[in-house]
Amino acid sequence: MKIENTKAQMRKGVLEYCILSILKERDSYVAEILENLKTAQLIVVEGTIYPLLNRLKNADLLTYRWEESTGGPPRKYYILTTKGAVFLEELASTWDNLQKAVNTITNKNNSHE
């Protein structure tokens, strides 16, 4: 088993949560979302993010608006919907519980070394 495959699967599992969290702070276009993820060292390519944003939009968790740009074509800004905010709260709770469980197990195992 290759470690890179496992690491990629772990990142994919939290990407939706991270994107919704970014959009909770403010409406953003794809380049801003990617920059936020990159700053957090969660590197994602555009080919990965567009299908995810589309899926979130189709689930009514996001919507979007077009806004004119001063330096190029109009930008599509993604916006967290009310349903998306509720979904994000549920993800946050699930993440907290999962993180506690994983920390309990991994810290317990590390203390026996």
C-alpha cells in the first residue's frame, strides 16, 4: 500500500468540510477558495474543486452569483446557503467527535511505545 494514496484519501474526506467553512467566513470565488486551502497546506487542483462545488450547489448547500472583475472576466462567487450552514454545523460536530476518537486511540497507542 502506498502512503500517498492513503494521504490523498484522508485529504479528500475533509475537503467538503473545509470548503464550507471557508464560505461561512465570506463569499468566495474558486481562486480564493484554492488559496485558502493552499495556505492551510491542503493542496487542491481546479479539476477537483469544480465537481465538488457543483455537487454542493446541486444539494442546495451553496449558491452563486456573478460579479464583474476589475482585472478580467466576471467571477462566480460561491455563497453558503441556510441549508449549507446547518449542514456545516453537523459536519463540525461530526468532525469534533471523530477527532476526539482518533486522538484517544492514537494517543493511547503512542503512550505504549
